[in-house]
Amino acid sequence: MGGERIEGEIRLEGAKNAVLPILAASILPEGDVLIRDCPDIQDVHAMAGILQKLGCETQWQDGSMLIHNGKIHNWEMPDALSKQIRSSIFMLGPILGKMHRATVPYPGGCEIGIRPIDLHLKGLRALGVKIVDDGGMLYCDGREMHAGDVYLDYPSVGATENVMMAASLLPGITTIHNAAREPEIEDLQRFINAMGGKIQGAGTQLIEIEGVESMHGVEYAPISDRIVAGTLMCAAAVTGGHVRLKNVCPWDLVPVSAKLQEMGCKIHDMGADLILQGPEHLHACSPLQTQPHPGFPTDMQAQMLAISCVARGTTVIVENVFENRFAQTADLTRMGAHIHVNGRMAVVQGVDHLHGMQVGARDLRGGAAMVLAGLIAQGETIVENIGFIDRGYAHFEKMLSALGAKIERISLRGG
Ligand code: UD1
């Protein structure tokens, strides 16, 4: 791969980070849930596996997933599956909300940082859940759960969502202070309300959940994936290409669009579509700092780092959200990039070109960043460990080759 312009149009599917909590919340109602535009990614398959172990039936139907939750009986989360995806921790809130008991394995560390769950537990304890941590298992007793006030010391996305789901069937009003404001949290509110829940305030720092007695099944289309959209924008930007992304929310992409405009891209907001025209040469943007929404998303940092490698000038990137998100710099440097990392800061001095070689994905977004590097590198780039990319991008290579990239999935050593 390398050297082709990314051009054409593509329709975005449901967002991984919207669908995962929505799948978790699909155990709450009495009645089936149908998720439209459900992305065919590994994390969704793993979450469906967890739902099955709890007693749900799940079924793919033409890009949608049907969840039949009528026979849910188990409040113990399977150990091996739960460790596969960190988002299994999202099940804690809904299992407690539905069955008032939950046993979950303590999630291990992960590629991009330690990722503690103290805020999730603090939030649930504020609702009266008794939690015992014994030998790596969390035994949660929610038989005396009640509505309450939850203050999050940091606006954690997962902790906000867990408390929303735990409280939606609890009598009374629960308030989350310093809630995360990501668009996916607004989408979870829309989903729960579509099932008859009563939540307001998502998208602001104060969320109010009025518990309802029961909820009903629903058919729902989650918001599209702003990180997949942002990654494709980077692909077009760095190859001097031209893309039309359909079914996106340009408003949610503003933090990314603003930086790409600084780098020389022309971006047109067409309502539910977004058009990006990449320049002949990218220019370095002003310092980029990851922040909780509406700041620059940490999930787009690695991709911006990759394209900054060939932007004229010096780019400074500061990662404030996760402590270990510069893992790809070693491989990018081997490809010819000039990057200096000091703790949470990376300084990139743009070079004229990168050269292709065999590299590896170290995490989901870092893997996508290496594919972007391959798109601009001279010669052939082989990205190993693409299982990381499959966690969050459905058939990434097909998506990119439909837009003109020379890219294919290969099996190394017959694996
Ligand atoms: C979600 C997203 C992930 C994104 C992240 C930040 C999903 C499935 N994943 O992850 O793609 O990168 O938001 O936008 O939606 N923290 C604590 N204690 C906690 C919880 C979090 O200290 O109990 C810290 C984390 O270590 C991290 C920061 O808070 O440094 C942000 O984490 P959080 O917002 O919780 O991210 P996730 O929900 O795990």
C-alpha cells in the first residue's frame, strides 16, 4: 500500500462506543431490542457473547442485532469473555439495575493505560450498592439500592454510563454531577428514553435520572462512529484526497475538523454529510491536547500523530486522558518519522516521506494510525496484529480499498 489518494463516498455505521453501552442496557426492558446499523466488530461480538452467558439470545439480521432478553437469569459475568473487552464493566450497572446482584471479574489493565474502575464503584456505592473485592472478583449486592446523588471526581465516560443504567429502574431521582459529556452518552439517554426511561441532561455536566417501574423493548439506530469518520478524514487529508462521509454528525467532529482545517484541509458541513478535501501538503497544526469531550478526543490522537509525521513544521501533541497512548511512535520512527516523546508529550518534526516496512498494531487506534502511515509510506507496509483494529473498525481494509487505497488483508505464516 502507499501513494494512492483516498477518494469517494462512504456511509458510516453505528459507533462502537455508543453500541457497547446500548447492548449492555438492552437487558433492562421487558421486551426485545433491535439495534440497527450495528457494526460488525470484535468488541460487539464479545459483548454479544457476554449477553448470551447471562441468558439472552442474540441474533444478527442484515446489519442489525436482535437481543431477546426474556430468559436472562444470570448475574455472574463470565471471566474469560469479560477480560476480552474492558467495556464488559458496562454490564455492572444494568445487571444491578435489573437483578440487584452482580458478580464481575475485576477488569485487568489494558494496552493504553491502567484504566481503574474506582469511579464506577464510587458511583454505584452512592446508590447503596455494597461491593466486596475478593480475589479479583467484585461481589456486588444491590438489594438495598436507592436513588441518590453521585459526584464523579473526573468525567469518566464509562462511570457516567454505568450509573445512568443502574439508576434508570430505581425509584426516585438520581443526579450525576460532573458527568462526562460525550455524544455517546446523549445517545445512551436517547436509547433508554426510547424504551420508556426518564433521563435528562446528557451532554451537560449534570444528568438527572428519574427511575421508572419498567421499560419496553425498542428498535433503535445508534449514532454513527465519529472516530471511524475522523480516521477516514485523516486518510483523505494525508493523501491529498477528497471524501464525502455520509450519515455523520459534523458538529461532533468539530474538534477533529478544526485541527485538520489548520493543517490545510477544506471541510464542508452538509448536514448529515461531511466533505473533506485534503491539501497537496499538510502543515503542522497548533498544539493538540486530548481532553474529555468537547475537547480533542483521545481516540483520535494516534491517527493525528501519524499524519503529523509528514506535515510541514513541528506538531506538539499532549495526551492527557490515558498514560500509554504513544506506543506507535517506535514503529513510526522506524518508518522514518521524527518524533520525540517526553512523558505525556510528543513533538513531531514533519518529514517529506515515510518508508514502508513491517510494523505492528499495539492497540486499537494505534493500529489504525499504522495503516494511515502505510497509506503515505513509499513502498509496501505490513501491519501485524490487526486483531486490535478489528476490535473497532469493521472490515477496515475493505472500507479503505473502496476509497482507492491499495490495501489487502493477508495471513502471515498461515495464521
Ligand atoms: C471510553 C471509550 C474510549 C475512550 C474513553 C475516553 C467506550 C467503550 N470507550 O472509555 O474509547 O478512549 O472513553 O474518551 O466508550 N478513570 C479512572 N477511574 C475510573 C474510570 C476512569 O481513573 O473509574 C480514568 C481512566 O483511567 C482514564 C480517564 O479516567 O485516564 C478516562 O476514562 P473513561 O472516560 O472512563 O474512559 P472509558 O469509559 O474507559
